[in-house]
Amino acid sequence: MKLLLDENLSRRIVPFLQTAFPGSTQIALSGLESASDSEIWQYAKDNGFVIVSRDSDFQERSLVAGHPPQVVWLKIPNRSKTVVLNILLEHRAEIEQALTEQNLACVELSHHD
């Protein structure tokens, strides 16, 4: 399962995701920094990515359009790169189960200190 991180998530965590989520990247690294949500959605769909975002936009789109692509919605305030990375890595099994086994359009994750 490869992740496409939204522009609101740091591209600097991409290398640290490769073991758990091989092939993952970030919007700016994919040349999509000025792309619309529709263009990002289509790119993810065409290239087999799961979109990861802190915004509700993609979660809302998944309700209307269905999937693919699937979405991981990080319901967290603006946090450090380390916190975001740890959330994704710590919840890897939950993400894979929800998206692969349960075939959900979106999985919501939050972080409690």
C-alpha cells in the first residue's frame, strides 16, 4: 500500500515511510503542488495511491465519489513531522485492515496525547 501525502504533510517523512508503505510520496514530490483536489484525486486513482490528508476535503470526496482512491484522514492539529510519522507507522495494521480487508473508502485517525 503506497501513500500520497497531501501538501499539508511534510515531504521529509517520505523516506521514513518506505519500509512500511513502499512507493509512498508527497504531492510536491509528484509535481502536483499547484494541482486541484480533483487532479490529485485522479492522480491517486490512476497510480494506486491512498491519499493521506489532515483536511476533510478528500474524506468528503470519498463519500460522494466512492473509491478508489481510498483516504486516510488524520484528524489532528498541525503537529510535528515526527508525530505524523509515528501515527502512520503505529496505525499501519489498522489502516491496512480498514482499507484492504474491510474495503472502506476512508479511515480516520486521531492522536491523543
